[in-house]
Amino acid sequence: MDFGSIHIDHVGIATGDLESASHFWKLLGLTQNAEDETVLEQGVTTRFFSTSAPDESVEKHPPMVELLQPTSEDSPIGKFLAKRGPGIQQLCFRVEKLQPLIDYLLDNGIQMIDTEPKLGAGGSIIAFVHPKSTGGVLVELKQR
């Protein structure tokens, strides 16, 4: 099956407060994106930190840290925080061809939360793989 290359895009970290959660990442020297983004469909405000400057010779988009603050207690991140507290919420892989990958995973018995892509941060499309199929890790698949 041809669904193109796959790279780690970001690690998503749930937090109740973007400002306090940003302190450590800034101390490490990670570069904060210019603006936060609220994704109404997901009920979350996101803040990204780049692990390094984009380098054309290696990879156009370096792995990032994404802080996730819920817009309400009943949003997915709000529920995550209530149940588990702050911490890593998901691992995201950037893919070239999302729908063919979803179809391939479904054909091979992988349980998907999303069988169709939906809108994510930055205008990308995303789909989540159920943790039951990944050894307990919520995996986000993202196509720019």
C-alpha cells in the first residue's frame, strides 16, 4: 500500500494553563509559534514549540511539542485532564496520504476512532487511532 512517508510530527501534552506549561519548553530553547490557535471542532487551544529551525537538508518540518488547553471541561482534552491530569495525551505522525493509510489500517484490523479525516490545527486533516490497537497510546495521524 502506498501512503507515502511517515514522520513524527509532534507530541501533544494536555494542560490546564498554556502559560505555566510553556515555561519549561521556553527554558529548553524551543521556539514558540507566533500565535496560539483555537480549534473549535476539537474544543482546544493549541500552542506549538519547534524543536529546531526547519532544515531543508534534513526535514522541512522538525518534530514539535504541542500544548493543548481545553476550551471547556466537556471537550476531549477537558475530559482527559479530569481523568488523568496534565501530561502526554497523544503522539502524532505526519503522513502524506491520510485516507489511504486509514483504509490500510482498517483493512488490517486496526481500530480507528476516526474512519474519515477531520479538520485539525493549522488547516491540516487528522484522524485518531484507538489506543486499544497501539499498545495504549493515542496516535494522531496528520496530513498537511
